[in-house]
Amino acid sequence: MSTQEIYWSVNIKYLRIRQRLSQEALAEKLGISRVKLNAHESGRTANPTIDDMINFSEYFRMSIDSLLKIDLTRLSEQKIKDLEQGSELFMKGSQIRVLAITVDRDDVENIEYVPVQAKAGYRSGYADPDFLAKLPRFNFPTVPKNGTFRMFPTVGDSMLPVPEGADIITRYVQDWTKLKAGTPCIVILKGEQDFVFKQVTINKDGTLLLQSFNKQYFAYTVPITEVIELWEYYSFHSKALPDPQTDMQQLMKMLQEMKTEITEIKGQQTSK
């Protein structure tokens, strides 16, 4: 690596100026001091820490490899936008999308539970093992061993038919490109936006379509750059009993059963 020219400081400064941000403004967004940011931009930070590289990479939506090895000032504006917006490298998790986990005494991954009061801290601490270690954690015998799981509480009625106050067990999505359209997910968004439980569809224009299960709520889109993590629905747990079927639901069930029987009879007659 010593023979490879490093463009870290050049790129950090270029991307900040490209966004028309002062050092003070960018430092605030990154949660670091202006002095530290200035050290990165001036090249005085010769060996950025992995935490700093992840922080800058996630904010600018550029792979760490690109920030280190490519002189972004020589790229066209369209190429920069391509790297920022539908970057397959980012959606596939190739940007070192780091997931911190905890394990039990047998070295088996725990399921961490993120209570409502921990939501705000999760956005800044999701990659911090110390933060995760403070969360409630448990193991569940029916959850598959392949994958990383986490539990999130539901709030509000936009998540119906999942009852309000239920807890949703989810599996971590590393490669976003493999998500099928309309996949139910907990979506962790940046800034002041809340965690949401939506049917997620990734659009070709670099946005995510988020649709509520409760049809009283309108669907909306968010840029991929505003998404921190995606957790695919696995199961939910609730104290609430399901509502009994209405007369209309029972009638629809009977009609569906009759339709199935008619189809089977027609199939039998055709085969004779």
C-alpha cells in the first residue's frame, strides 16, 4: 500500500466543497470537531481510523476504497452521481457496511432488542459494540442459525395488521439488491426520521419505495443515501389476540374454497 498514492484528504475536501458546506457544517453532520476535520482535509491525518473511514464513507456514500485510491476531482459529475446514487457496490454491502454484534458465552450470536427509548441512540451506535452490549439480548430456539437477527418494537397503526406494541424479529440485509419488490422490512433512516416498518421496493433511480400495510397511509420514497440499515421481517410477537373473523371475511373464505373446488372438478373432467 505504501506505493499506492492516497487521495483521502483531497477527496474529503472536494466532496465537502461540492456539497457547499463549511468545515463547521460538515463537522457537525459527522459528529466530529472542526479541528479533526481540518486535519483530515490537510493531510495531517496520515492513517485515518476505521471508525473515521466508515463515518466519511457512509456520509458521502462512497466506498472506502474509492475515497482512498481514486482522485475524485478527476471524475465527471455524472460519475460522482453514479457512485452516490444507485451504487451497486453500496447496495451490495461492498462498502464495508459494518454490523456490530454480540455473542453469548458459547459464541452464538444474540438477538439484540432495541427498545423505544434506545431508538435515537441506535442511529449513532449501531456499529458500536459497546452500545449494543447495553441493549437487552436473548436467543430464540426457532430462529435460524444462518443470519443476524434483531428485534424492534412497533409504534403507531401504520404497521397494521401487525398490532401496535408488537415486537418484530428481523434478519439483517447485507445485499440490498437481492430484496424482492414489496419485501417487509424495518428501515433505519438517518436524521430525525423514525424507524419504519414498510414494504420495501428498490427503484432503479436510487430511491426506496416505502409502502405501509395500513392502506390509509400513502406510500413515499426516500433516497438510498438516507437509509442506514435494512432488516427483513422474520416474525412478530404480540400480547394482543387477533380479531375474530367478520361475516364478510368468512363469506370470502367460503367463496375461495368453492372456487378451488370448482377448479379441481374442472381439472378432473378435462383429464378424463
